[in-house]
Amino acid sequence: MTLRSAVMLLGTAMMSSLTGAAVLLASGAASAQAGKPTVAILATGGTIAGKQPDPNAPGYKAGSFSIKDLETAVPQLKDVATISGQQVANIGSQNMHDAVWLKLLKAATETLAKPEVAGAVVTHGTDTIEETSYFLNLTLKSDKPVVLVGAMRPATALSADGPMNIYNGVVVAGSPQAKGRGVLVLMNDEIHYAAEITKTDTTHPNAMKSPNRGLAGVCDTGKCRFFSPTEKRHTTKSEFSISNDVTELPDVAIVYAHANLSSDLIEAAIKAGARGIVIAGVGDGNMTDPALDALGKAAKDGIVVVRSARVGKGVVKRNIEVDDDKLGFVAAQELNPQKARILLQLALMKTKDPGKIQKMFMEY
Ligand code: ASP
């Protein structure tokens, strides 16, 4: 299938799936005529821009279509916003790394500073969408809406989910109600706060969940509503900022706990230069005695140790089965290991004091 025919197929699929939607959109589109918001799309790749070499066989390549293709595939975007676009990267988000985060942060900062831009949509792979959204949530200094969208099915798939996610994302990014809520992720008609969202299924379109505090809101073909605002600090209220000369973030390793965990991986992480270690603990952030001893020693040597949990839900509190006070550890609270890693990276740019870092884990 050529790229052009794939895009046309995608556009046709979107048109037919939105036949009923046009009615729902009519009032929004009518009022939009008077002054449609300008929404910037920052594209980074992912399955939402993915292409199957053979639509009848499994397998696809993430980050195959450009931002222009995505815009062409969803002509309904013109009804709800004036779109401007920028291709920041075109990668599978399993390859996300510091340089792209920093480039994206810069691009979003510059775009949102323009008075005519109401908000931004970031198209992104779903593998690490929870990480990029949380990174931006902590570092972006703007209260304008920023909405990350992805897709579980490639753009050329039957019943691709990307077009609706982009459409809803643009509506939310252009909406005054989304202002000041921090960075959001929109997938499968659901709006998530960046600190909450996590991917819970390898392939299902309903993969994204906010397991601790629940959804930020819901959408139905461009009709979106918000629930409670988040209590977490973010964006303009965040103490973290990254200047343009920063090229990489501090090295923080995640060690995954399991039965019979030895100290080997912890020692290897330290040897490789980790300034912080997040343990994805069993249960309530627990681990074997050899791991505990190795991390206790690391903490004494000035490496910041954060206890998170591999279970996917719940709160890791201080001093339950592990004596955090004695060992000098930080308890991750609600943050899963991959988000705890990001907060620790940013924290380490300011301090190594576990007490101060614990306070950050209470607030973000
Ligand atoms: N591997 C893809 C990515 O994260 C998966 C997806 O987008 O759903 O880029």
C-alpha cells in the first residue's frame, strides 16, 4: 500500500466513523466559525503514525507517516481548530531518550509562548507516553493545554484509533476548560492526568488507565468534560525548570525486584554511574535482604534510593516493612517506577538530600 492510499484509507475510515459525529459537532463547529482556536501539533512518531507493510499480516513500523499525513487523514480537524504543525521526531517511543524530550520541551515552550496558540497536541507512541507526559508536566512553564495522544493500532489498520484520539486531543487542547490542568493524555475517549496514567495492556485500545486517582475526564467525538482537577504540582507551579544548555538528565537506574533478587544488578547500576536507583519493589516496595543491604550501602554512599512498586497500583508509604528513616530511602508514594525515575532525575538536578526529595515525592 502506498503512503498516499494508506492516508486516503485512513481519511475514509475517519469520515465514515464520524458520520454520526458530524451532528454532535455541528454546534461546536458553528461557534468555531467565529473564532477557532489555533492548536499546534507536535509530532514525535509512534503507532499513531505507524504503517503495516501488509494490512493482512501482523506487524508494522511505528513512526512511518509524517505530521502532514496525519492532518490530511483527519480533515475534520479544520472544523474545530486552525492547525499548525511541527515534526519534532518520528520514532517508536520505545526509543524515546533525553535529547528528544529536551527538543520537545523547547518546541512546546516556544509554540505555547505565541499569543495566538491556544494549546498543543503531541502525537506520541504509547509505550512511553506516560513518561514523556510526566516529564513535560514537571518541566513545561505554561498553563495552556498540552495533550498527548497516541494509538494502539497503526494508522493503516482496520478501525485505527488514532484519528479519533487526534480529533479529541485537538478539541481539548483548544478548550479553555483544559487550561491550568497540567499535561494531559487522551486515548480511547478518556482524558488522563500525566502523573496518573499508565499503560496496562500490550495491544488493546483500552490500554491506558489512571489506577490510583481515576480519570481527568472523558470525550465523545469532540464533546469533552472534565472531572476533578489534580492536586499534584505541575507546569507553572513546578519547581523544576530546564535551561536550553542542558543536554542530558542525571543517570537513574530502575532495578526490578523478584524472588531471589541478588545485589548484582544494583552493584552493576552503581558501577555504570547511576546517581539514583529506583527499585521496582515487590508488593509494597519490598525486596530481598541482599538487595536491601546493597541499597542501604548505596544510600550511605550518596546514591539516592527510591522505593516504588512493580504492582501497578497503590501507594508506597514510608517505614512500613522497610525502615526508610534508618536506611535513608525515599518512598515513591503513588509514582510507578518509570515516573519515579523521572522525578528523581529532575530532583537530582537540585539536591541529593533524601529528605528534600521525599517532600517532592509527596507533592508531584
Ligand atoms: N511501540 C509503539 C510506540 O510506543 C507502540 C505504540 O505507539 O502504541 O511507539
